[in-house]
Amino acid sequence: MKNRSANWLLIIAALAALTGCSATGPAFRELTGVSNDKATLYVYRPGSFTNSGNAPNLFVNDADHGPLWNAGYIPFSSPPGKVSLVLKGEQLKWGLPPIGTSIQVEAGKAYYFRMGNQIEFADYSANPNKGSSSTSNLSPVLGRTIQIQQVPADYGRREIVETKLIGKDGR
């Protein structure tokens, strides 16, 4: 009986520790007040146990936007043109090389980028390339492929609602 109680205590402690590794801000809300001459970009990371205790920093055109925590998102606006997105973490802590992708953005449009395991969008008629992805920068973790990839807007809108805003303090 004592062993069972100790096991439950360990399980509860482990779950509490993992919860601290996720974004803690408010639930997803669309970015408001973006002028029509800019694009809106959302970079998000769905909740996942794989690598959940680590958060690489998001660099947008070489500017650091802070850590992308598990189950979190970082919104921003950008003038039209090429946007480079790179996720970099401390080598000893994150254990992966930088992961990145680039895109040409247009004013007035919204773009969604997902960090996580590669997703194939088979039979998605609006996306004949099956998603723009960082195929040159794939990073295997525990037999999976971690990357940052552009996802179709309707897919991104459905999935991002499960995330929380990562604030100015990085959480």
C-alpha cells in the first residue's frame, strides 16, 4: 500500500513539473490592430510530450522574439516581403541544430507556422506543395522529425486555439 501511495505521489509530481514547461499566457486570440499594409504571422507549438521541457527561441529576420514554449504561440506583424523564421536553442539544453524556413508575405494576409512533427497535407487542394516546410533543416528527436512548417490557414486556425500566448516575459 505504501508503494502505491509513493507511486501516485511521483506521478503527480512529474505531471506538475511538466505543466511548468508550457506557455502560461491567455488563450489564443487573433492579433488586432494590424494595419492593412502588413501581414500577420502566427508561430505556434502544439502541446506535445516530446521535447516539452525545452523552448527554442524564435528569431524573425534575426530579431529574437523569445522562447516558443510547449502549447504556446507568438504573433507578430511584418511588412510585405521575405520573412525568415528560425528556432534556435542552447545546444546542451535543446539538443537540436537551428530549424528554419522563409516565406514571401503579402500585406493583409495571415500566415500560420507550426513547430512540431512534420505534417503531410495529402489531398489538400489549396496546398499543392503539401505545405511549405523546412525540409533542409529537419531534426530527428526520438525517431520523429521536428521542424517549423507553414500550414494552411484553416488548419492553423483550428489547431492554434489550443495554445496560449507567450508574453513579453517569455512565458
